[in-house]
Amino acid sequence: MANIVLNIALGYLKRYAEQVGTGNAALILVPIETSGLEADSVLRDKDDLAAFLSGTTNEQTTMGRKTVTACTVTVDDTNDRVALDIADQTWTAATGNAISKVLICFDPDTTTGTDSSIVPLTLHDVALTPDGNNFTLTITDFFRASSTA
């Protein structure tokens, strides 16, 4: 589950998740390098991917981004929550600089969008020093929200 939800995404996650796989909408997973990583308190205020990467925080481009076109949205009335889940993601023969986080974003149009139109949603702590082996990120409910009455 997410370590933080970026402020821009609060309240929008279910809506974005339901659009994934329709038209050209997708989730984008972006590996974030350990070097130059800004504090979560700074990153949570970034409103698009271009802004997220505009400070000292670096995308780990050797591994590359993952595009996800299926997301399961589960409204759980019994436990008073909603959960968003995607399949585990594998980076084949991962190399490059060490990463400390993976950012999950919403891209409303993968064919024409730019980083400034990609909305950062959740940021996850992931410690990895790529060594040429496959790396599989196991994902169970990358986001879950609940409410108490």
C-alpha cells in the first residue's frame, strides 16, 4: 500500500482508476532514484510528473517506466473501504542506479500526453539496487481508503 498519497490525488483515485484501460488512459509506474531524492513532505505537493521531477528528485530511466492498462476497483461495503489493485510488475534484467521509491501516476492519454499532463497519485518505498536480474514489484492494493462513521 502507498506510503503517501500526493495532495493532488486525494479524492480522485477511484475516478482515475475506473478510467484505466478506457481510451488511452493508463497508470504509469515511475522508478525514482535514491540519489537526489527530496523529502516526502516536498514530493507530496507536486501536482504533475514534470513538477515531481523538476527538483533534485530523479527518474531512474535505465529501468524505464511501466504502463498499466488494467486496474481493479473494489468497493467493500462490509469493511467500509475502497481498494485499488494492479497486477505485479516486472522489470526484466533491471540495471542502472539504485531506487528508493516507485511513483504511480495517472496518464489520461498515453498517445499525446506529456509529463505535465500525468497526475502523480501514490508514492511507494522500494529499495532496489539493480543488478541485471529481473525485479518484480509485488502489488496488493496500491491504494486503500476507508471511512469511519
